[in-house]
Amino acid sequence: MFATDKVSCIKGGSQLKFVTLLLLQIMYQRWILMVMFVCVCYRYQVSKMESNGDINIKDMKMREASIPLSVQDEEEEEEEFRDEVAANRGQWGAKLDFMLSMLGYCVGLGNVWRFPYLCYRNGGGAFLIPYLLFLTFAGIPLFMMEMSFGQYGSLGPLTIWRACPIFKGIGYGMVVVSGLVCIYYNVIIAWTLHFLFSSFTSALPWATCDNAWNTENCTLAANHSALEENVTRISPTQEYWNNRVLGISSGIEETGTVQWELALCLLAAWVVVFFCLFKGIKSSGKVVYFTATFPYMMLIVLFVRGVTLEGAGKGLVYYLTPDFSRLADSQVWYDAASQIFYSLGIAFGGTQVMASYNKFNNNTHRDSVFIALTNCCTSVFAGVVVFSILGHMAHKLDMDVKDVVANGPGLVFVAYPEALTLLPVAPLWSVLFFFMIFTVGLDTQFVMLETCITGICDEFPHIMQKYKTWVLLAVSVGMYLLGLTCVTNAGMYWLNLMDWYSAGFSLMVLAFFLCIAISWVYGFQRFCKNVQEMIGYQPNYYFKICWAVISPMVLLFIVVFSMVVHVPAYYGSYQYPGWAVCIGWLMALMSIVMVPLFVVLAILKAKGSFMERLRYACESSDNWGPALMNASSAESSQSDEDEQEKKVPLQDTEGNDNSYISTI
């Protein structure tokens, strides 16, 4: 798992780091294999015991009936209250509200700043090959699975695991990942606000070299020929980013002080997010009519300007020409898979939350394919815009494209501002562009934060639903305080570390167990029937094969592969110290550990032998199904109890228990 780290640890004499990373390696490999082994044994033993008549669900229901009535009444009241809350959640006002909201969620900063810099870091066009492969065999199928799952259950990321309680830890893991990303995602929005406010001038401050933050190596593109060849040339945009905005130190150890301007921008970003979510998700469905379409108009304008610049072809060749030798690098494949999950929002829980507000018969098949392909095309298109500008900058500075800008999330804050200085009335274009980036970031931030809030409030409805606004305020304040570490002189290193670990490896692990939970434990055939209930037909064989076999195997392969050939986090030429790498892995563990934790808790909570406990923990709750339909059934049961049973969506015509687990 940590082959690279082991060598560096031994050479450097850091025994503590070596032992720590070795223990992490053993723990990752063992518990993943253990959970898979338990699932396989469970499938085999359940089939065998059912055929022999040794176990049936009625026995366990009778054991449950032995619980004191007072406890049962409290649990029933809790479930009834949750159903009532679910029934009052509401739905999207129009289909277009949902589509634009999903596009705003998926087409975010990941498309504009993360995808281009990952392409840049991984050899340009070579990155597109694993990216498209993972999109086809993992991204689109998992995106539809999560969307259909959320729409069918009409519940938040925690409560929806009534479907398979033993895997409720996946929901908690999703909330943890969304929370970690929310912390540093708003820092990126704060950077955007800094550039936006700085654009309200007659001349852009990053267009010249005569400012206090510039060095003697600052070079205007038009004057590069007048310099000696052995002089290191740095663009004024690059110096503005490093010296003025970030005030970046030499390493993560040198924390420095809080950049007060960025701290104020971060505060402003959180205030905007709070007041937008204060009104609820329905109001945001109308805002996206502007925020989801305006970025495309601006990208088209920048594309036309970019490809007409001198030297743009040089950047496009670097972007589109694949270097097949790079495919042997595991980091390329890891980044491609990570970007798919990051960009589509897979395993964040946001897709489930958004889809839970759909009408029950909404066509998730068509919507998921359209949104995923649009998201992919937007990423590639944004890369074309970025690399056309990089080609022009490389031409003007007489350098290779790979040497124009250091790798990192700041690529868009160097390449794009440079492009804006080349446009007429540059300050106006700068205001429009960074306002676009601001709205793009907000669309995604809204959903990720709403995922956290919805998960908490749906899980504890009696307490949290009444004080949902205060929960939102408390979470926003807490995340703002944590985000202050990312606006210090070492903030860029902390943000890169969080992005490297919290939104990469853990997403793939959660997505893997999402596949296992729905396809292998909840029941592959059963889930397909659920989809058929909603859209009128079963998914085609492409989705069925991907859900059951290909997607889990692809995810397992990339998880194991990235563990065997692990590359520690780095920023440009800076290598993180061992203690920082350990902190990064702890952030990843915060979400992953939720899965085995809740597996153990679910088994301990059940009664009977181990296999009976395991089976009971895997069975769906009695009230699992479309939440709104369940609520309607509960109301009608007041007048006709027999009619209620007919409306329970997961009971078949033979009266079998709705928690029956089908075979693949």
C-alpha cells in the first residue's frame, strides 16, 4: 500500500512514520477483505438455511415482539414522526428546476479548476483515456444507482438506509466527506471573491510588474525577448497569486498569520451560503436558472477568445495528445477515478438528497445519462479553454507548456486571469468571469452543505427539525472556523492536503460499498424492480452488468492499486512531511471507518445467533419504501387496514416479507 512511503521512511530513519503507515496498510487491506468475506458467507448461508427451513424472518420478528411495549411504542412513534417529516419535504416545482440544480451541483469548480489541473499534472491528453473509461464503467452506472436510490426512498442520506441498516455507515461516511469538502470548498470561493473585488479597478492589479508584491523576476509577456536567457521569468499573474492572494510560505510547517482579506472573503462566502439555504432548497431551484446557464455563456466567450490567440495550438496539442507511457502510472488512474466521483458528486450524498425531492415516476435513467455526459463534456470543454490560454502564455514567455504554471488548484487563478488581461475592457470581463466562478461554486456548496444538514435533521427529527436554522448556523460557524487554517500563509498546503485525501480514496471506498450494499445485499433484482416501479421499465443489461460486476470490480481494483503504489501528497515541488501525510490519512479514515463501525453496531443490536443477527441487520425496515407513498398509506389505514397492506410498495403478491433479499 505505502511502498513509496516505506522506502522514504527507512532512508530517512523515521521509524515512527514507517510503523504508522504500515499499520494503516494492514488495517485497510484486512477490513475490506473481511467485509467482502462476510458478505459472501452471508449470501451462501442465508440461501442454505432458508432452503433447510432453519431460519425465517418471522422468528426474528417474534423476537422483536418480545421487546417491552413501551420501547416498541416509542420506536413506532419515532418512525411515524419521520414519515410525517418525509411527507412534508415537498417536491421540485418543475422538472427543469431539478435538471438545472443537478447541473449546477455536478458542473462546479471541479470542472473549471480541478479537471484542467489534473490533466496538466498527469500528462495532458493521456488523462482523458482513463477518465472516459471510468466514466463509462463506473461513473454513469453509479450516478444512476445513487439517483434512483434517493428518488425511490425520498429520504436523506442517513435515513434512507432503512433499506439495508447494516450499511448505514455509508450514509454517515457521505456526510463526513461532504462536511470535509465544504470546509475547503468555501475557501476556493473566498479566493474567487478576492479576485472579484480586486477587479473593480481601472486596470487589473495582476497585469503589471510595478506592484509591491512583484519581484525582479516578474516579466510581462510582451517584454520577454529583452531579458537574458538565464533569467527565471515569472508572469505578474503568478506573482499576484502567490505573493498577494496566498502570501504562501515555504511549507506547511510555517503557518504564519491569517490573511485578513481572505478571512473576510471567507466570512462573506459563508454568510451568502447561510442566507441562501435559510430559505430552503425550493428557492434555490429558481436561482439556478441563472447560475447554471451563465457559466456556459462565459466559457463560450473565453473559448472564442482563447483559440484565436497566438500560440493557442501549442497548448491544445499538449492537452489532446495522449502520452500512452503515462498509463503505467497508477496516480493517473487514481486521479481519473477520483475526478469522476468528485465531479459527478458520487458518494457525497448530494445526488440522493436532490433526487429525493423528485416525483416518484421521474425518469432517472434518462436524467442520469444526460447530466453525466453534459458534465463530462463541460470538463473537457473547460480544459480546452484553459490549455488554449496556457499555450498562448508559453508562446509569449518562450517556455514549454508544462513549465508555464506550477501544478495545483491555483491553475485557474493564474491561467484565466492572464486571459482576461488580453481582452478589451479587461476589468469588466474579470468581474463577469469571477462572478461566474462564484455562482458555480455556490451551486455545489449549497448541495453539499444541505446534504449534511438534511442528514442530521432527518436522523434526529424530534430535536433537529424544530431548530434546523440553528443547526445550519452552528455548522456554518464551525466550518468557517476550521476553514481559517486554509487562509493562513500555509493555507494552500492545508487545502491541497484536504483535497488530496478527503475527496479521493474515501469516495471510491464508499462507492464500492454502495455497490455491495445495493447490488449484493439489498438485492440486485429487487433494486431493478424498484427502478421499474418508477420509470416503467427495467434498466438495460449495460447498467445491470455494471452494477453487479464491473463497477464493483473497477472500484476494488483502483482502491487496491492505489494502496499498493501510493504517492504521498505534494504541491508543486514541495513534499509534505510524514506527520502531515498521517493527518491526511486520518481525514480519509474519518469517513471510511463509519462503514465497519455501523456493521458491528447493527449486528450487536440484533438478537439471536450470529447468522440470525447478520440476516436481521441486512433486512430492510418494515417502513422502507417511497416515503411519501408510505405516509399516504398510513393515512388511509385509519379507515381501512386491509387497504394499507396493499399499498406497501415492497410486499409482493404472495405476501412475502418486504425485506426479502434476492440473488444476483
